Amino acid sequence: MSENALIVYESMFGNTERIARAVRDGLRAYLPAETVPVNQAPDVVPADVRLLVVGGPTHAFSMSRLSTRQDAWKQGGLVTPVEVGIREWLAAMKQPAGDQVKRLQVTTFDTRIARVRRLPGSAARSAAKLLRRRGYQMLTTSESFFVNETTGPIRDVEIERAERWGAELGRLLTGSAKVA
Ligand SMILES: Cc1cc2nc3c(=O)[nH]c(=O)nc-3n(C[C@H](O)[C@H](O)[C@H](O)COP(=O)(O)O)c2cc1C
């Protein structure tokens, strides 16, 4: 069976979506990788997925909730709809069949505001905690990427860092050199 990476992302203003695509681009040097917005993500991770990456914006020091997504909407956001965020998707996610829980590696990322980066809250860390509690193996610790303001922009250096992080995930997962 071919092995793939799946990146499930939530994004209000488009910044996390840009990071998700950069992570995918970095991963693609090692294995096929696709991004999917959280409202279209399957509730069972397909059997050929070897790496699941989950990313979303940090809202109120953690993963978003309906109320915080509604706040974002009032500010003119909404790449993914308010109804579902990574918190709800992870809660509804069904355990994959057979030994996939053991084989599947996971990791998480978030976007948050650069100027308050020393504050503890991180959607990625909250998502990772939930995944670990459910028995999934973290390939790496979670990662944060920084926006200048609530709506962005996200600097090119962060996009480049996300692509390098994606490549690092690919290297760790496959333990191998790039595909041609
Ligand atoms: C309601 C709300 C709450 C937020 N809370 C935090 C926060 O606690 N810490 C932080 O660093 N950024 C916070 N932010 C900023 C978001 O992290 C930022 O909007 C997000 O990274 C942008 O990603 P997106 O364009 O994919 O939505 C908040 C934004 C909103 C709309």
C-alpha cells in the first residue's frame, strides 16, 4: 500500500492555510502529501495515511471554539466555516481500524501572534495533548508559526520555516533521502 501524509487544517483568515500548504510542499520531497480543510476532512483517517498533521489558529490560548470562530467571523475572516474546528474534528475522529493507531504518526502545528509568543497558550499543544491521550504517537513536538496581527499577514520567513519543518517531518518519517 502506498503511504501518504494528510494535513488537516482550520483557518479563519488564511494564514494557517498558507502554513499547511508550505508544510505539504516540504513533505512532498519525501512522500505524497495533501491538505484538506477541517470541514472536509474524513472522520476516519484513511488506511494509507502514515502521517497525520493537524493545524489550526490559536484562539483564547487554545484550539478555537464556536464562540471564538464567531469572533473571527465578525472580523471578516472565514476560510473554513465556523461550525467545525480542529477541536470538534479531533473529538469526532474515530479510531482507525486494525493496527493503524500504532502505525500512524501524528504531529500538530498552530499559528499565533508573534508579539505574545511568550504566553503559554498554543492550539498545537492542546491538539497534541488530546492525540497523545488517545494513544497516537507524536512524530515530533508541536510547532508554532507566527502572524503579525490577528488577521495576518504571515511573514515569508514563517512560510519558509513551515516548508523546512515539513521536510524535517518527511525525513523523520521515512528516514530516507528525498525522492527525485
Ligand atoms: C477570537 C480570537 C482569539 C485569539 N486568541 C489568541 C491567543 O490567545 N493567542 C495568540 O497568540 N493569538 C490569538 N489569536 C490570533 C490568532 O492566532 C490568529 O488570528 C491566527 O493565527 C490567524 O490564523 P488564520 O488566518 O489561519 O485564522 C486570536 C484570534 C481570534 C480571532
